[in-house]
Amino acid sequence: MSSTGSSTYQGFTAEERAAMKDRAEELKKTARRTTAAEKAAGAERDVLAKIAEMPDSDRVMAERVHAVVTANAPALAPKLWYGMPSYALDGKVVCFFQSAEKFKARYATLGFSDQAKLDDGPMWAAGFALTEVTAEVEARIAALVKQAVS
């Protein structure tokens, strides 16, 4: 890419700016909560509230993902991360749900950070497109989150 000014780069998208604002607000909320129990309860309330705000198609999937993750990986603590429901171990995000609407994508995403223990040789999946959460998908998510924290 040359520096002659011919680039069409315009900076962050509106969605990216909104995600950064979400993250700043999440950090402020967390700082206002004083005890560990208050932080944990508040974080889960925040996640459930964010899920409730989603359009129906994303909300239904996010509710199922939340239920599967919390049931199968109880060591993971729900928290918001850039405005997305996420699940952390010792404060570090292991996995997250990104609604399709968040970045105007055609599908939602279940993503895993480098904290997830999903390593499988020199290459492995760290993100999964979701269009529906069926019983088969729930079983696959359960296996992934169990492996991620193993």
C-alpha cells in the first residue's frame, strides 16, 4: 500500500467505534463494583441484559449458548467484552458470542481467544459461524468449552 493518499481507509467503522465505547463502559461499570461477588453478579446481569436486547434470531442463539457454556464450563465467568457476551477464566476471555447484527454479518459467531485450550496441531479453528443452535450444535459447543478450559 502506498502512502500517496490513494488509500480508501477511513478509520474505524461505526460498529467498531461502538464496540470500543461498549468496552470503555464495561470497564467503568466493573470499577464501580467493589466486591468480587458484586462484580460477578453484576457481570452476569449485564450479559443477560445484552442478550435480551438482541434481535430475536440472535437472542435465541445467545440464550442457548449462554446456557450451554454456563452448564458445561462452570469455571467460566460471564462478562461483557466489547459489548458481546463472553466467558472468562481468571478474568481472561476464553470464548464469546458475537451477534450477526453487531457487525452486520450474515451469521452469528462463537469465538475462542488464545486462552482456550483448543490447540490441535499447527492449525485449529478459533471461530464458528452460527445460524441456528440445534441439539447437535449444543453438544458441539459443550465439547468445545469443556476442552477450552481443560
